[in-house]
Amino acid sequence: PQVKAFVTQDIPLYHNLEMKHLPGADPELVLLSLRYEELERIPLSDMTREEINQLVQELGFYRKETPDALVPEEFQFAPAKHLPILLPPQAPTADGKTPPKHDKEEHPDL
């Protein structure tokens, strides 16, 4: 009953979350890549509705106020994560030393 309540009442509120009914199959959350490749399967049978909602939100799915509510632009592809940007190796400076690398958290231009 917990999973059924999540399916019927909560799934319509989540952006990019779909229900596929497979007769006789145990309920599970199947996470797919942007290319629809299977990443992970999470069994839901033993979880409460609240636990499933918490899990889905922790995974980054955007929950709308109503099923027809607009999704902010920054969440259009949620829960997809941005791919890390690979920077080309830095060339040595005129004195032959490689410039220092900056941490992700460091903002030298601020």
C-alpha cells in the first residue's frame, strides 16, 4: 500500500520520473543515464512512502507543487548531473614552470 500510494499520488509531482507497470514484477526504482542506459535498480517493496519520497529527492528529482506546475529551467534535466569539464593541460610558462592549478572551490577572479 505504501508503494502504491507513492505511485498514484507522488510520481505525478516529480519531474523526469515515470512509472512503467510490469505485471508480476516487484516495484523498483530504475535509474537511467541520459542515454537511457541502466545505472542502478533500487527495490522499493520494503520502503514506506516517506522513505521513497526522501530517496527520490536525495537523488535530485525535482518535486513540483502540482502535477501541471512549471519546472524551473535549472531543473529541466534533473536529476542528471553535469559532466565534469576536462580542461586541456596547461603549457609551461616562459620560465619553464607549469602555472599553479586552482581548486574547484577557489575563485581567483573574485
